[in-house]
Amino acid sequence: MTVDRYDVVVVGARAAGASTALRLARAGLSVLVVDHGRYGSDTLSTHALMRGGVRQLDRLCVLDAVKAAGTPPIEQVRFAYADGNVGLPVRPTPGVDALYAPRRTVLDRLLVDAAIAAGVEVRYGVDVVGLEHAPGGRVVGVRARTGRGPAESLRARLVVGADGRRSTVARAAGAALRHSGRFGGSGVYGYWSGIPFDGYEWAYRPGATAGFIPTNDGLLCAFAGSTPERVGRGGWTAFWNLLSAASPSMAERLAAGTLESVVRTFPGSPGHLRQAWGPGWALVGDAGSYKDPISSHGLTDALRDAELLSCAALAALRDGDDERTAFDAYEQARDRNALPLLALSDEIVGYRWSAATIRPLTRAMSDAMNALGPSDCGLVNVKAGRIAGSWRQTPA
């Protein structure tokens, strides 16, 4: 059995894991990222970045590459309700000229490429089969296997679980469940070409929701959702019936386009908030904080939390600050940001609202997003246990 030693081993090379690794490597730590998937592969995602997510990509100096990949700027957001429509412009702010919704085949690859350029070692096709523990119980690494090969020990001062809502790291570490949602909405989605668009579009009618999200290659990601009972096994018929129920006009426009993918179905899963850290380990992204995709804020949260975790890890591993103080500050900041949106998205995917009550819910969600201003995406001030300032990294 071979043993490799790093400052940090990150499990998961998607947005949360790659951006965490990128930040830590640029700050001088030795970082290994392992992922069971393939480089550049796709994954379930709404793609939509909100202001905080765009700001994070700007801070990471990756936003220009996202634009260069042909990701269309989103300069308008439209909400369609049973009693009328609302359109809102996306007003430019520092670091955010527009919103963007890159395909994960684009965004995750760009983040991994930037991490590799910063000195991160990345290994794909690797399955983590367990955690390594010191005699006192502290996590000191992972046990990992490539293909059918023997398990090897990958030692680290910190193991970061960025391996999704069914996180192996969270399960092996015994991460406690801090909060669980009551509902999990199901949805059906696909990609269309030939549909004119100029922004995000969200539709809400009793029992059904839908969205249009412009992404790369001139494609439009269209989704429709409802309760797991109504979605059933999903497929084309379920998608079309739900889209037509949520917005007849959106269905009419989509009918003029060309379906460029299979129609995929995702089952409902209630949101959760798990214990964020323990001795030698921490969670980021959906592994620690997951909310229903109806919020379209999961990717933005993952990028924000990657910055918060990186600051805590650097404070503890590089600067010699107290570990508990540093990581408690991370957990408190994460929870303070996550809980309002988790609760509101849970209300929406419960589908118990009416045409009269959905507007206040979506308005409250927008207000909660807007409340996450620039200071809430900044450094963890571990000595004060609070958020402070902003942090823009430039490649070496």
C-alpha cells in the first residue's frame, strides 16, 4: 500500500471541490483532488449563477474564460405567474457585468484547469472507500482505489468532502444532520436549440414550475417541476404536461425549437444542512449544504462556501490559528447564508402555495439572495468569528 502526503486532499472535482483546491494551492498549500468521474463530464445542474457566483468567478480570475467559452450574458430575469408577468433587469455591479449559466462541461473544466495551473494534483477515476484515522480518532487521510487496483492511503492534514449530497466523506466522518427540509421537488429537463432568449425565465402556477436558462452553444436548458407524485417516472410526457401547466406561452415557444438532448428526470430530495467540519475533515458544496434546485442558488452557494472554507483552512493550516475557532466561523457563516434560502426553497417545492401566495415567496427568495451582499462572500475573519472584506485571487 502506497502512502502520499498532502496538506489537503479534496474529494470531488466539481465546482465546490475544484475552486476550494484552486484557492488553497494559490495560497501555497499542497493539494490533491480525487474524483470518481471523468474530466469534463456533465452533471445535473441548473447552470444558473446568481450575483454571488459570478462575483466568485471574477475573484478567481475565471470569469473571463467563462465568457470566452461563449457563455451568453444574462441581462434580464422574468417571472411568469398566473396573474401576470414581472421583468427585472440585471444591473451591473463591481465584478458582475451580467449573470451567466455555463454548462458544467465548461465551468468544471475551467476550474480544474485553473487548479492544475496553480499546482493542484488532480486524479480522475478514483473511488474513495474510507477515511484514515489517527489513534485518537482524527481524520488523517483517505483510502482510495483506482479501478480494480489496490486501495492506497492518501494522507493529509485536512480532508475536504466536496462529493455531493450523497457524500462518502460525510457518511464516513459521521457528519451530523443539522437541518433537513420537509419536501423535495422532482423535475424533468432537456436542452433545445432555435429558441430566442435574452435572460432567465421562471414560471409558477399552482402545482407546477418551469424555467428557461440560456447556456453555451446557443442552447436553452428548459426544466419543469412538481411534486414527486405528479412527476412520477418523468419523461417527455411529464415534461410537456408540466411546462404547459406552468406557462402555456413558454410551451408554445419551446415547440418551435429543436430538442438536442434526451429528456432527463431527477427525483425529489429534501434539502439538508450537515455538520460542516470535525477533527481533520470538512464539507463543502452539496456535501454539507444542499437545497432544492428550484432556488437556482446551489452553484453560487458552492462557490461562496469554497471561499469561506478556504479561508478557515488557511487560518488553521498555514497561519497557526486555533482550528476550532477557524472552522466554527466557517460553519456559522455558511449556515447564516444557507438557512433562509433553504427554508424558502422548501416552501416552494412543497407546492402547497396558491396563485396568490407564490409571489410573496419568490419575492422573499429574491430578497434573501440580495441580502447576501459582497461582504457575505468574503473572508472569514476567524479571530472575530465573522465575515469581513473580499478576496480576489490572481494567478501566480
